[in-house]
Amino acid sequence: MSIRNVFASGLCLALFVALAPAPAQKAGDAAKGKEVFEQCGVCHNADSEEKKMGPGLKGLFKKATLADGKTKISEAAVRKVVDQGGNGMPAYEEMLEKKEKDDLIAYLKTL
Ligand code: HEC
């Protein structure tokens, strides 16, 4: 390899590093969300779809609808369930900070 090639490949590498996209700015932190989820784990499995008190949440965001079979899965729909609860699900609107909910949603998306 000539000096020139070494220089060229080094330059390429430097360019690649410089141009590589910065990690997407995420609203929530999934690792923190996992901690928030501890209080949900009493009623929800995170690692299976098996029902505990409420439906198992594994693969939640990969499903077509909520357990009601009607509501299309979206971040807004899931936030609404968490905020408003109902049917045995507590309402977390006042119980969690916005940031905690963002983290929670980020975590739920990893399931
Ligand atoms: C006391 C038990 C309990 C706790 C604690 C609880 N849930 Fe629930 N959750 C339920 C029940 C019961 C349902 C089913 C409600 C229904 O059928 O309408 C549910 C439904 C849900 C759903 C809708 C799932 C689907 O597929 O339709 C989501 C999402 C959810 N809970 C998330 C959470 C999160 C996140 C937390 C913690 C912040 C939490 N839950 C805490 C009992 C609980």
C-alpha cells in the first residue's frame, strides 16, 4: 500500500465517522422506563403475552390493536390507556411525571 492509499483510506474513515448520523434524539429513555414499569409489572407481564391482571405487554407496539380488538395501536392510544386506565387498570395521569411516561413508552416499544 502506498502512502497515498493509506492517507486516502484514513481520510475516508475520518469522513465516515464525521458523517455517520448522530443517534436519533429519543423522547424517552427505555432503560429508565424499565424502572418505571416495575409498578406495572404487578399486573402486566413484559416478557409474554400471557394475561396477569391485565394483558401481557410483550410485542405491544407490534400488534394491530389493543386487547379490545378495536383500538389501533399507536403511541397516542397507549398513552391514553396509561393516563386514563379503566377496567381494573389504574389511571396514571396524575401518578407519573411526563418524563416518566415518555421513558415508559420508549420501554414499551422495546418489548
Ligand atoms: C392493578 C393492576 C394494573 C396495574 C398496576 C397496571 N395495569 Fe395496565 N392494565 C390492567 C388491566 C386489568 C388492563 C385491561 C383493561 C381493559 O381490559 O380495558 C390493563 C391494560 C393495559 C394496557 C392495554 C393493553 C392492551 O393490549 O389493550 C396497557 C398498554 C397497560 N395496561 C399498560 C400499563 C402500564 C404501562 C402500567 C404501569 C404504569 C400499568 N398498565 C399498570 C391492570 C393494571
